[in-house]
Amino acid sequence: MVFSYYNLVVPETLKVLSSYSFLGFIFVVPLYYKVRRHKPGILTFEEERILIKGQKIYIDTPKSRIEKIYCNDLKNIFGKPKRIFQSVIKNKEGLHTSFRLKDYETGGEFIDKLETLNVVLAGYENEMVIDHDEE
């Protein structure tokens, strides 16, 4: 019944567009999940740098290149906390390095370590990497 309704009522242009959309969806979904995959790593604070090392990841960020570090407690679609601590390091070149801590309870220790580096900390509820100028 549904197929006959679709075949008789829906115009041909919409049928063609929906078939292209479906094919595009099939190709885009695996790419999306490959890009959004979380890679485990170890966060290390040194005197003048922050290192993130993992199996296929190595990010070395010197203290002199850090412009600002954003810290956020992630929330779900209804505004309730997920108990996931996320941080974004913004470089002076405009590059962003985003990572989540494995244990939510270590967020306080992470912020204490950042204070020893004397970098600018910021926390945002909704938009983490947008700077707001207050007049």
C-alpha cells in the first residue's frame, strides 16, 4: 500500500532527488563516524608544554602558542549534565584541539594543572570556541 501510494502520488522529480539523497546518505554516514571517532591518549603536563600522546596521535602544544583554553561540562539535548568534561585548546594560529577526559572527577585536577601554566581559562555553556567581547 505504501509503495503504491509513493509510486502514484509523489512526483518524479522528488523520487529522483530522494534516491540521490539516499545514496549520498549511505556514503556520508561512514565518513562522519570515522571523523568523529574518539582516539584514546595520555595527557601530560610539562613545564612549558602540554602533550597528548596516543597510538595514532601526538600533539605537542607549547605554552607560548596557547591563546586560551576552554573548559566545559557537556550537556545533553535537554540541558542535563552528561558528566563528561571537555576541553578545547585554542592556539594563536587559530587551531583548536578538542579532547575529553576519561574520568569526569579529574576535571578539577585538570583545571588546577592549567592554573600552574598561567594560561587564560574560559568556560562556556553552549558555544565553546566563540569569543565574546564585553563592552
